[in-house]
Amino acid sequence: MSYSDYGDNDPIYGDDLADEDRESRPRLMLMGLRRSGKSSIQRVVFHKMSPTETLFLESTSKINKDNIHSFIDFQVWDFPGQMDFFDPTFDTTAIFGEVGALVFVIDSQDDYMEALARLHSTVVAAYRVNPNITFEVFIHKVDGLSEDYKIDTQRDIQQTTTDELADAGLENVQLAFYLTSIYDHSIFEAFSKVIQKLIPQLPTLENLLNILCANSGIEKAFLFDVISKIYIATDSSPVDSQSYEICSDMIDVIIDISSIYGRAAIGAKSQAYLEDQEGHEDWSHRPDSESRSGDYEGSNGDTHSQALATGSRAGSLSNLPTQSGGNHEAFSVIKMGNGTVLYLREVNKYLALICLLRAETFEKQGLIDYNVHCFKEAMDQVFELKRAERNRREMEANQQQQITGMYDP
């Protein structure tokens, strides 16, 4: 499944989070030395390539521009490690002028002194052209390092970089450092924090999630981009890596189940047979049409691991029937053996809200469902204001052009 699986005609927030036209969409730049893992990161995060398949990727020889159509519309530029963009033939203003975030990838398993020198020169050049760039450093391929060595490596890289920038008079430049690997969730969590900085509505989304958690007894809430498994917002409570991982894995579970047991996978003949057995009633629109999986022990509620899921279109969360059967949105609940409940609701074709709460709190499911509905309506209002403001600016620009045209000789 890729971003191209989705059309552009559905009412969605993606165009509202992007810049005013698609040519000026936010740009995310991947830089680093050769074989540092830039292309592998891009393929795993945005194109769902298996990490083991990246071993056969060829080294990047030219700038790769990748248009990402998701909740936030942006571009990813993958720069070859051997390219010297400080050459006079390169226009640094064109390269860094519209960059939203610059991600510099360092191979932690190699001698990184040359990489640190390139990082320093890159930050200095980019900051002079565009002081608004956010600089992110991925200390990559840490899966083969011990925990102590990871910490020592990050401390050494961070201290060296900070000292060099201070010597250059750029002590005000802020860099964020992340330990990453494509073989676990760390690369997705790092990219989540990078993408969040490109979303101007992030404080409002965090505040809405705080209100939802406070009024529903939810311990943690994530707003996920379903395809990339990047969370674009969460509440203000600290993010626990284990909580993020289990919520991220829930997306894979629901998509896998829907691809097997969804209506698209059943086939026309099986669907016709089911409808005939149910008295020609559409089974997917019945209130009790959730499929259950796990160790279910009768009807007394003694459940060790119980999952409720609904599925329709294979491979995605779009157009799945809700518990009420009224509209087509994904809905799923997974009850863990430790008393934790995972609650998923589709927000739109790109986003899903995943919450962690206690089993006793979930007894008030009606209240939680209502509060989630209010949350979705509030999101609509936030981006409706964005649309109205954009339309107003476009109208003013058109009026100004008309006035200018009237007085031109």
C-alpha cells in the first residue's frame, strides 16, 4: 500500500495543511554521507518497504524528489551523499530557501568525524539562507549498538556539534538529535516529531486531545497518519515508547484483519450467500457485525485477550463500517490481558485516533464515543477556519490584481 492508493477528491485536511499551492508545499530534505541510510529511511517510512529489502538499494546518484500526499502535503528531497552543493554552480537559495526541515543522517556504526564536518558546513550554509529551517540529526543504524554505546555516541555527537556551532557564532541554532533504526519503531517516532514541527495547527490539536483525555478518562491518545504510522499529534502527557509501539502495531493488526475478513476479501459469491442466510440483510450494516478474535471464554466477560474489529476495504481503514453501522468509518477495540484497552476510531481517510485506557474506564463507552465525535467536529472547525482564511487571502489577491490591471496603461 502506498500514498498513491488514495485519490484527491475526498474532503480531507491534507490540502489545508499544505502551503497555498502545491509548488510551495513544505519541503523535507534528507542529507548525509554516502551509505548512511537516507534512501532506506525514505523507502521504509513513506513507501512501506521491508527493512530487509533496503539491503539491495543502490546508492543515490541524483536528487530524488518525492511528493507525499497524506494528511500533510509535503515533499521529500533525498540528496546524494557525494554531491557538493557548496559548488558555485549550485544555487543554495533555491536548495534551502523553501525547506521546512533538514534531516541529516549519520551512520553511528562508522567513523562519524567526516559526517560531523559535513553536518557543520551544511547547517552553517542553510541557516544563512533560511534561518527558519528546523535542523534534525538522525544518529542512524543504532540497532547493532549496546545501550551504553548508544548513549555515549549521542552525547559525543551532540557535544561536538554544539561546540563547533558556538565557535562559528551560531549558538542560537537549535538541533534535535534522535537515535534511529529502520528495524524498530524508532525511525517512525523520530519522523513523527519532525513532521509535527511542519504543522501550524499542532498546539490546537494537542489542546483538543488534552480535553478529550481529561473528559473521557483516557490515559494516552495519538492521532496517527495511518499509512506511514507517523503520529501527527498527541496529548501533553509524556510519550512512552512502549505505548507508541503498541498503538502503531494496532494499525497493522486492523489493516491485516480487514484485508482478510473485509467485505472486499469475501468476494461476491460469499457475500451473496451471507446475505441470503441473513434474510437478504446486509451483514456489514448490522449493529452486532463486529468480528471477534482472541481467547474468548463464553459470554460471561472473562476475556484474556479480546479484539473487536470491523473491515471493508482491504489494506486500509477507509470505508469501514462503524459499530453503529450508520456511516463507513473504521472502529476497533482490543482488550489486553493487563487490563489495558486500545480504542481506535477513524477520523478521515488519512487519520486514525488511537487511545489507551483502563478497562474500568471503557465501561462508559457511550461517553467516550460521544466525546470522540465532539473531537472530530472540533477538528473540522479548526480546518474550516484555515480554509476560510485561505479563501479570504485569495480573494484579496484577486481584487488587488484587478485594481492593478485597471490602472495599468
